[in-house]
Amino acid sequence: MSLRSNDRQWGSVAKFIHWTTALLIIGNGIFGLMMDLASSPMQKINWLALHKSLGLTVLALLLLRVLWRMADRRPAEEPAPRWQQLAAHAVHGILYVLIAAIPLSGWWFNSVTGKPLQFFKLFNLPPLGAANHDLRHLSHSVHENLFWILVAVLVLHIGGAWKHHLIDRDNTLLRMLPFRRLRTDSRSEGER
């Protein structure tokens, strides 16, 4: 498998960034929802610190992904009606915005609470604003609501991928999966 993408499928770097980001988002989202299950205040603080660091990792991976996409080619789109191509582009665009907005809103929430933001206890990041107790609930609400919007958009994204795989029987999903062979003639298989 090539590091770079070609006209038929994504390269291993793009796949690695995609799946690492996906796993971090899903895992960190579940982790964030379970935060209140901590058995002690100290455990909750440690879990929260890990949640923040993982969120910052997602933000860094998004930056890496954008930089890589600027240098790497994009596989040709599978044949589909124009409205489906537009919907796929819209969903991808919204995903990029949300993948940036959620960690940034968490960073803002952390900033208005006046707490330091550490990345895996290696270094501190500057606050995105001054401490402001009045904004604490709003910033938390923004962070949480963006997550639920992301969940809805991910359902569309994953549903679209499965629709292409199971109904259209094309290579849309296969070309992003690691270690999978593409269908040789996806259109003729889908017409059977």
C-alpha cells in the first residue's frame, strides 16, 4: 500500500489519519460522557486532563490532515448522482468544521473556568480568553451541543459509507479501509 493516495484509493497516511481521528473522537466522546462516573474527585481531575489532551490531539490531527490533503492527491469520486456528491461534500465540510470547533470550544470552556490547559502534562497552552464565571455554563453548553451535532453528522457520514458499500456496491468505503482490496468493476457488480 502506498503512503500517498492515487486516483483509485486513499494512501496509507490519509487512512491512518482518518481512522486515528475517528477512534479518538468516538473514544473521547464516550469518555467525556462518562466523566461523572469517576469514583473520586482526583480520578475525575485525571480523567478530565486526559479528555482535554485527547481533544487537543484531535485538533492537531485535523491540522495535519489539512496539510496532508494539500500535498496529497484525492481519489476520483465514484459515480453517483450530483445531489449525492454535493451532500457528501457538505457532510465532509461540516465534519471538518465540527472536528475543529469541538476541541476549540473545550479549550474556550477551560479558559473561562480559569484553569490551566496542559497537553499530557508536557506543556501548558495559553487560554483562549480571560476567566469569566458568567460564561462557564454557556461555554460548556456550546461544547456539549457541538458534540451532539457531530454525532448526528457522523450518523450521516457512516450511513452514506454503508449505503455505498451495501446498496451501490462501489468502492467508496473500501478505498478508505486499511488492508482491503477494491472491487474490480463496482458498477457492474452494483447492477446485478
